[in-house]
Amino acid sequence: MNVTSLSFPYGESIQWFSPDAINSMPQSALKEWLLATGSLTQKLKGCCHEFEVKVLGEQLTTPLAGECPQQKQVWVREVLLCLDGQPWVFARTLIPENLANDQHNFKALGKRPLGELLFTSADIVPGKIEVAEFESCTKLAQLATRLSQPVSSSLWGRRRYFNLANQDIIVSEIFLPYAVKQINALTLKQSG
């Protein structure tokens, strides 16, 4: 895997939309994954024998345009969610600076999946989902190519808000080309 922390952060300023406000949602199994309200970590674990979080980088930084307008500094964590050794999802998490060191200890997650914490803590409330389509010239498409997953069509991702202490934790999850191929294959297998 030719990906290094030297390229961190991979995130970029992206226009996100409510699923109701976008006309071009994929008409494939991926749409269900984009709009799923449960834990993506759990959904992914159900598709593999070995689930792994590869940390690309994490640090305190200024958020990108449109990410967290009310925050001057956020803890950014970027990871790859890998199934049986193959990267399926690029995830970027933004945690308000004052929450990064709270009792949940977000800074010490290491290779543990954030999704397990978000969906098991009673004080963290899942919120709305937004979606976005990424063209093949973006930094995320370049990351996919470096992962030996050439991008031949648009990438799709979702952004989910989680409320903790009246502040938003924002989790963006972008499905890499290998994941889209596997999700479509799984759906065909289940319907056949």
C-alpha cells in the first residue's frame, strides 16, 4: 500500500448535500450503504473475516472551508477501513478541540474503530446524513489510485453528524472503488 502519513491530511473542501436535494444518487446497492443509519463499522465487519483500521494521520488543525464554521481548531483523524487487507473506506473525523480530550479520549483511539465508540456511548446522538460525489481529479481519487484502485467513475461518500455536549462530531466516509465493486457483487449474490 503506497500511502504515507507525509500526505496527511487527505481531506479537502467538499460540497455536501441532503440526500433529498441531490438528483444523481447512485442507482445501485451503494445507495443503501450511503443512507444506512446504523454503524458503518458493524456493516463492514459483516462483510469480512478481518477488519482493520489503518491510521493515516491525526492532529489538531484548522478545519477546511465549510467543515466546522463554528470551530477555530478541530482534532482531525483520517483512516482507511480495510476488510481482509483491502481498503474499502476513507474516513475523516472532525472533533471540536474541547471534546478531543474529554472522557471518551478520542485522541487515544489508535487502531480502534471510532464507530464502536459513537454507537455505544449513550451521550453521543447520531444525527443527519449528507452525501457527496467526487470527481476523479480530487485528492481522494489520487489516494485511491495510490492504493492500486484506479478511479474510472465518480466516488461517493457520506458525512454524518454526531452530537455530544451540544457540539457536532463530523464523520465523512468515502467509498473507494474496491468497496463499490464488492458491495455490488454482494448484492447480486444475495439476490441471486
